[in-house]
Amino acid sequence: MTTTAARVAWPSPGQVLMLQSVRADCCLSILASTTPSPRMTDTDLQRLRRLADRAAARLAEGDVPDADLLRAALDEVVAGVARQATGSGIAVYVSPHLREVVRLPVPVSDRVVVDRTFATRDLVRALHRTPQHVVLLLSEGEARLLVGVADDLRPPPRTAFPLTAEGAPLDAFLRRVDESLGTYLQLHPAPLVLVGAERVVGRFRRQSRNTARLAGALAANLTRAPVTALVPRIRQVLEAYLRSRQDEALEHLDRRRSRHAVVEGIGACWLAARRERPEMLAVEEGFTYPARLSPDGDFLTPAEDVEHPDVVDDVVDELIETVLLRGGWIAFVDDGALAAHGRVALTVR
């Protein structure tokens, strides 16, 4: 059992991949909604402790090896996060050799998962709903670069930014800005938000080679604005961008459906993700599906006794992981968007 303190951070793609790679006889996942605060509130701490008690009960019922050590590790992690800042949710992961805590910028359904893998579906959803993004603030004389994760916005290390015009003509200055932006985006691809006076942003967009993932533009002279003023304005741009991505995902489903390259419903999607070449999985955010697997793992039987050891707490979580591991991508959509299609649909190559 590792004895280092659990790290608390916003989810990152690398962290999600690491957690998805863990396999053990027992992996504990606890997910809970929290109130954003510089320190966990008493109410949230009590809720987290109740979930930890439920996890301990499941360990005892399942005759899990090293159950006492896992419970001790879980208690230590919960005690540690009581002093940490919180977002809209929290995910606690404990296995015999790992402990990890993730702050989530989206609320979650409170639950305990005891399985051979960690429940990472909410982390993937958080990455989808609050993607890491790059903000370029432009004026005629200066350009600043910021990187955002959830409500955290700060300058990235080791870049050419901030840049100043130093008397150069505007177009020459903007070309230099675009070159530096391109260098950064090659190493750290992410949606881009442009902020600046309409005239400057318009000229930059006309000559830029790095706006393929432009999330949107904010016409405002905010080059020197404090982060607290920027965050809510940037969030509005990103929300509009994410809405457009959902529409694109649903349109992609329609196009692929006309070519008979879509399977719908959890059972069909589960089998196709394992047997065919998955492309895009579209799933409603609130859709969960506890089930038992057939001996060969290809077929599902729905289950209501979620806490039974041979029940997979949420097959949707496992389906998401399978699609990602096999080279596909995930599109979360609003609840009800796929109501006529079993709440989940998969395109295949």
C-alpha cells in the first residue's frame, strides 16, 4: 500500500488514462457532488464519510483481500481532502497500490463503485464539458496567452508570451503572434478562444493558420483584465462551443445511420465496441446501466442488485473505456437527446 498523500487536482487526459489502466482485485471509486469552496464544507465532508462507510461495508461483505488496509487508506484520503478546496464534485480512488483524488468541475451522482477497475466515466464527462482551452488576448500592442481548466486560468510556462509589438506594423506583429501560438498548439492542442477588439481579432483570424479549433471569439478589450473578470466571459464562449459539438455529434449519427454504420442501445453498443471498430460513442450524460456479463463477456443482463460482487455497477462506464482504448471518441449529449435510440449509440468504421 502506497503511503504518499493523495493528490487533488482537476482532471487531465493523462490522469484519466492512468486511472483507466489500473487493474486490481479491488478498486474503490467514490463519487460525490460538492459545493465549490476553498475548503470542503462540513456537509460535504459528512456526505463523503457516509459514502466511505458504504464502501467499507461492501468490502466486508465481499470478503476482499486486504480489506482493512483499503479501509484505512480510504479513511486517510477522506481526512486529507477535508482540508482541500472543492469544485462541483469529487472523485476518490483507492486500490492496493494507488490513491488519487480528483476535483470535478461538474456535479455527479453520489455513488460507491467496487470493481476490478476504477469508475472514470465522470472524469471523461468533465473533460468533455470543461475542456482544457487556450485563450489568446490581443491588442494592437500586446498579446497574452492563458490556459484554462474549468475555472482555473493562468499563463502557461515556457512560452514566448507575452509578446509586445515594439513598434512593428500590426500585420507583422500578428504574424509573430500566430507563429508563437502555432508552436504552443502543436505541443498542446486545445480549443482556442480569441479575446480582443473586433478590428484586431478580425485581422488576426484572416491571416492565422492556427484557428482550426477556434471555439469562439470575445469582442472586448480585456488584454489586461484580471482573471476573475475573464473566467465568466470565457465560460459563455465555451458553453456555446460545446452546444455546437453536441449538434455535430447528433448530425454525425444521422449521416452514419444512413450508411448503416450505427448500432443503438446498450446491448448492441457493448457487443459492437468489442467486436467491431468503434468510431464515436454518443451517450446521454445521466444514463447508467448495472448489469451482469455473460461468460464470454459479450452479452449483458440488466441487474438491480447493484452491490452484488458479480454485477458491474455501470456498464456505460466500461463501454466508454472500451471505445477510448480502441481508438474511438466520446460525445456526451443531454438527457433525452437519444431517448428514441436506447440512450446510447455507437458509430463504427
